[in-house]
Amino acid sequence: MKLLRIRAIAKKELIQIRRDRLSLAIAFLMPLMQLFIYGYAITFDVNNIRTVVCDRDRSSMSRELISEFRESGYFSVVAYVDGYKDIDEYLESNKAKVALIIPENFSRDVRTARPTQVGVIVDGSDSNTATIADGYINAVAGIFSQRIGGVVIRPVIDVRSRVWYNPELKSRNFIIPGLIVVIMAIIVALLTSLTIAREWERGTMEQLISTPVKPAELIIGKLIPYFAIGFTDILLAIITGVFWFGVPLKGSVFLLIGLSSIFIFGGVCFGILISISARGSQAVASQMALLSTFLPAFLLSGFMFAISNMPRPLQVVTYIVPARYFVTISKGIFLKGSSIDVLAYEALLLAVFGAVVFFAAVRRFRKRIE
């Protein structure tokens, strides 16, 4: 293996990338665009739940209850209505997610310590929001009942909980580190999936075949520019996540960059393998890259859904998804400040994946015209 031939192939690929504006846009603009779009669009925080109120009592006590809901910060009163028909219109048109119904004689029953019921209708079409809203409603109602009743319930067990790693429970803090993994898995595989296929499609592969360049040298030469692009993208993504989205980086940035390099290497090798398997079609190569990276990285990596909650067969499948291990690494370094001792297992499996895919690509590539 000669470094001179590898450098020549890498230089050729760099010139080709520089001339291809679409590839440059995909390489540098798409990751940042996706990070901004998904970073702002994906959130599990539920605030300002649109609420419609049907106040049949119209007393100072009912207004105080409504104010309790509004000032909690979780509910935003969008309208006051007179009956169930109006409530149906608001919920059906998605103008409100919750309806609060205060019955007649509400204040009289409260003052005379009679049991009284406050009706709540929750839109269950979004089960996540409905579940969280129901919990907020019970909490606000419980606090209001204790305050107006002057009763303080002292529990037998005093539970004092602390939240580690993400004390503010901001969904963005764990979404952004996982989102970086998903975006990088797509971009590096998509870019490199076009390299070999493009050579066959444009008819320039015959020229490369006639040279003394060996398959391993050709693949390494083509990997180097895309590895450099992926490395630059991961740096931009980390900087954006920390300084724009305010995600805390509690661990070593050098450890994160080092382990990111292993993940990027596996990603570009996987893209090369796809490009070789696509048999000269860039369209087929790009589709294969998207299908084999986006869905597994998004759904089976633990980024959006906990792997432990998946059916057992799917849990087994996740072991062959490299994004699973890098999601653990990214979240561990960002939020927990994990060291290499903790992440050695994930790092080893990423390295094994990269090595296996690289040798598979070298073995599959043949310098001959079929």
C-alpha cells in the first residue's frame, strides 16, 4: 500500500467535491439546517396548554381557581364558553386541548365543605400531552384544595427526590445530543454512498481500474475527504448545540471528538459499502443510504424511544445499529460527564463495526468491468 497513490485518489476526490456544489451543500448546510429544524421542532416539554373554560358559577372562588390554572404556567386560557356545544367546537378544531368546567354552586359547596366536582375534558388524540396535562390538572387542583381548606397534609413518608444530570428536565438537553448522532449517521453515509456509484455512472471508473491503485488504496483515498467533512460537521454540531441551544457539555470535549471520529469512520465505510453495492446508480445508492441510516438511527438507537420498552425481537435488532452506541456516548459525555472507563464498551463496538464494514467494502470491491 503506497501513500502516494492514496494521496492522489484523495486529491482527486477533493477536487470533485469542490466542483459539486450540491455535495458541498449537503456536507455543510444540511447538518446545520436539520439541527436547527429538529432542535426546535422536537420537544417533550408541555407548557401553555390551550384551555377553554366553562364557568357556570361565575363567583370570586371560581375565578380564583381559573387564576390558579393560568398562573401555574402550564395552562393558557384561550376562551370562555357557555356550554358543551362550544367546548366540542374548540376541541374538535384543535383550538384547545383541555376544557375546564366549573359547576353551579361551586363556591357555596366549597365554603360549606361539601364535596364538589370540577369537570375536565382532555383531548386524547395526543396521548403524551393528554397524560402530562392530566397530571398537571391534578397537581393544581390538589394545591388549590389545600390552600382554600387550610389543611396541610403531612405524609408519613417524606420523599425528597433529586434529578441528576438534567435537573431542569429540559427535553432539549437530551434531544440535541441524540439528534447530532442521527444527523451525522445520515450525512456521512449519504455523501460517501455516491462516490463509487458516481465513478461507474460517469464512466470514469474504467480509468481508475487501468491504474495500479489497489482496492484498499482506492477506498482509503476516497474515505479521507469525507472523513474530514464529517469531522468538521461534528465540530460544528457540537459548537451549535453548546453555544446556540445551551446544552451543557459536562464531559471532556476531546473524548467526545475522539469517539465521534470512530463513529464517523464507521459511517463513511458503511457509505462506501453501499456505493459499491449500488452497482453504478447514484439514485439507488442515495435511497439505500437514507433507508439504512435514518430509520434505524431515529427509531432504534434509543434517541426517541427507550430500547427497554421495545419488543424483545426489536431490542435484539438494535445491537447491530451503530447509532445506538453513539447515542449512549453522546448523552453520557454531554449530560453525565462520563469517562472512557464508562464508555469503553460502546467505543469498542463502534471500532469493531468500522473495521468490519471497511474490510467488507475492500473485499466486495473488484477492479474489473463486468
